[in-house]
Amino acid sequence: MLIVDSHCHLNFPDFQEDIDEVIARAEDEHVGVMQTICTKMSEFDDIHAISQRYPHVYCSVGVHPHEADKTPTVTVDELVAKAALPKVIGLGETGLDYFYEHSPRAEQKASFLNHIEASRQTGLPIIVHTRDADDDTVDMLQSEMHKGTFTGLIHCFSSSLALAEACIELGMYISISGIVTFKKAEALRDAVKALPLERLLVETDAPYLAPMPMRGKRNEPAYTSYTNRFLAELKGVSEVECARITTDNFFTLFGRAERPAH
């Protein structure tokens, strides 16, 4: 069985002291591939170095909507140049966050558009963060898709079924995090039940959002196994089958990543 943690943050200080052990524990739990995600350009070199150090760790390049106004808006050319480096398989995380609104909406949208254009030019998928911004997210994705196709996914899905279905209709994927295991996440579970497993991935968003029964602890890639198990039960399939399908989905979407030989 191979499980993929499609979204974690291995460069964060939480993992500074024990990253080797964190990755070893993940592999012990069949989490054999991980993607460590970029949230601002200033951290990319460290993130890329982590991906270079570990054979089955890949990375993205991009700017989180929280960071969209902290530095001049990242250009398409900057994203395309970094995306050409070895082990870079995705663009983001990018998108819109109207819950915290740490950056003005105009800057968030401008950054999001540049990531989409970089996706078109490179063929790499965008990794979309959306919170309290469903309508604008769908509107932008639909509008941009009409201008030229690109690929991507909604990461850490916790929004409406309507948003997920609209994104799937555009050819995108949906990534499920440990939130789905939380006691008060009944509406999310209902939405996930309605989505096709052939369009789902799993993730941790580590060090955040540890799934039950690890909630309250530092999240880490090994805990993707709990989310995979919970998702399997939700969808009425075995853990092995759920892992097989979500892992196949990962390698279909993130086509530059290489599946381990065994």
C-alpha cells in the first residue's frame, strides 16, 4: 500500500529538529511520497533543498494568499523559472482567503491569476487555497479556464459541495485533510460522500489539522494514514483500495512526480 501526503509544510520550524524521524515515521505508515508546499518565495530555496535531500519528497513553488501583499506580486516569469527546477511538481499554494483577509482581495486575485498563467505555461497544477471565497474562486477558475486550460486541485477541502462540483466539472481534483475526521464536520462528510473517489487526494497540511485521534498534537505526514482510513470508511471501500485510487489520482495530476519502484 502506498499513500501520498499531497500537502505538508516540512520546512516549518515544527520539523526543524526531527525531520529525518518524521519522514521515517511516514514511510512506516505507508506514506511513501510527500509534497512540501511553498507559501512565500523567500522560503522556496529551503523547501527545494528538502525535496532534493529526500528521494520521495517533492515540492511546489508559490505564494499563499496571506502573503500576497507582503512583497511585490510574484510574476509569471518567476514562477515559471522556479517551476523548471528538479522535484518541483506544483504551483502554489495560491488562491483566495476572505476569512482572515491578511492581504487585500485585489492583491490576492492578482497573485492567483499569475499562478494560473504559470500553470498554463508549465503544465504544472495549481494548488488552490480557498476560504470564505467560494463564489470568487469559482468565478475566477471558470473565467480563466475559458481563456486557456490548466490543471489543479482544491487543497484542504472544507467548503461547499457546490464549489467542489464546479471545480471537478473544470477537470480539477479535491484534496481531503484531517478536518473530515473532526466531530463537528458532518456537513463536510456529507459533501465528501457525494464526490467521486476518482477525483480525491489526501493530505495532512502538517503541522496543522491533525486528524482524529491525533487532534491537538503536531500533525505530520504519517497521519495521512488516519485520513485515508477514515475516507475509505466514508466511501465504503477498503483502506488499500482508497490508497490505490487517491495515489493514482496524485500521480495523474502531479505528472512530474515519480512513483516509487516498490
